Amino acid sequence: QVQLVESGGGLVQPGGSLRLSCVGSGFNFGRYAMSWYRQAPGKEREKVASITSTGGNANYGLSVPDRFTISRENGKNTVYLQMNNLKPEDTATYFCVLRNYNGRDVWGQGTQVTVSS
């Protein structure tokens, strides 16, 4: 059974940092591109970042600040999202996504990030 489990979210003050993790299981993790998306209250989901299967290339959503970095460790079946200098507008639920698994994307359950003083 394919499963994605995100962790690392929480409440952080403006200017703080968080590193989100997503552990995949039930599939050959190192063969698939992975992405992070986010959805803020009242807004549509937006792409945050994607990374190729080997981790050699990454790209970011147009509205995503350069404060964010996606990376992965295939030996640990884990993809990360490092978020620095967080701002209130980064408040959202962040989702890990397995791309194009048997023709479809598989979503994790999400982890909440709240940036507030």
C-alpha cells in the first residue's frame, strides 16, 4: 500500500524556520519525482516545489519565495522542505505528493504550518 506521511509542521514565530519531512512507503521511492503543495485557508492549492527522482533537479512554484528548499534522501525514502524566515503568509497545510504513480498523483494527509506571533 502506497503511503506518504508528512511531519514537521507546527506553530512558529515570524522569522523562524521549519523543516517538513515526508516518508514514503509501499513503492520504489527513488524512482519517482516528488512535490510539495500547500493550501492556505480560503485559497486554492498551489505548488511549492518539485524534485526529480534522483534529486538532481528541483523547481519551485512562481509564488514561492527563495526561502524554501526541497531536497530528498532516497536511502531514507524521505523528501524534505526546508523553510526559512517564515512569514504569516506561509501559513497553510503542506502536502507531500508522489507524482505520476501508475498514472496518478498520490497525496499525503498534510501537515499544518502556522506562522504567528
